[in-house]
Amino acid sequence: MKTGVMCIQIFRFFIIKTLETHYYTEIDTPLGKMMAIGSETQLYQLEFLDTEPENYLPKLAAVGQFNLSPQPCDMLENVRKQVEAYFDHELQRFNVETGPSGTPFQREVWEKVKEIPFGRTKTYADVAKELGDEQKVRAVANANGANRVALIVPCHRVVGANQDLTGYRWGLERKEALLDHERRQKRLF
């Protein structure tokens, strides 16, 4: 074996062994299966799956800078319980520490989106205005579309200028169903 090849293999082994471990779990919901991924303290992704998990995970692992483990994790079990309570009309506000990646602007948008009250909506322009620049409507829409933490960063609550349902990473049918779910639940409380 050539020295260069051996050095690369040793380097790859070292990198893989030192990467942070992220845990994952599947969550069944009325709107389809979701995949939750996080560390022992933070949730990084909560996404509706439009593909089988065995097709999703290899793609994720290929781009991630972490090891994926299906081992049980208290934080993800907490996420599961909260998602189930949300769909069972028992929860309106999530209590989960998120650690989504993204640019500083995206993270700022996501924090504003988290402030949208349960069962209410805001327009992309409203969010841009709250961030101090009404001209950033498209940037807000793009940041909203880059959100990987469904429900907890409730990007489904952001709508078009005329309250039109526009752009939802996991499909407009799901966006409409989530808004209907929240409107029905809001009447219960």
C-alpha cells in the first residue's frame, strides 16, 4: 500500500472517530412519517419524510459532519412526546432546544417565526418588517424554505401577502392541514 493512501485511510478513520454523534428516530404522525435528528441536547432536524427512511439516511450521512446513531436518546424521546401531544390537541407550544444550522440571517428569521402564536399566521412581509427591512420579503421566504425543523420552527404559519398558502418545504397540503389543525385546536381552548 502506498504511503499516501495509508495516510488518507488513517486520517478518515480519525475524523470518523472524532465526529459528534447525532441520534435519529422516526415519528408517525397523521400527516406522515417524520424523522427527528439531534444531539443529546439539541434538535437539528424534524422533517416530514417523502421517501423511506432507508433512502433518506444515507443521503444525510453523506453530507453530514457527524456519525448517525439509531440508539435511544432522551432528547429525541421528548421530541416524540411533544409531537404526539401536538397532534393529539394537547400541546400548543413546543419546549425543545433547537440547533438548526443556517446563516445568521436564517437563524434570525427562524427565531421570529417561532414567535408567531399558535393558530395565527403572518405574512412574509410581516416577518421582514419585524426584522427591520420590508424589502427582504424574498430573503425571508428563502430562509423560511430552508428551515429543517418543522412544527417547532412553525414555518407553516407564514403565508403570502393575501393570506395565500405559498411555499412549504413539505407540501402545501401539509401546510393547509397544519393550519386547519391549529385553528380547530385553538377553538378547543
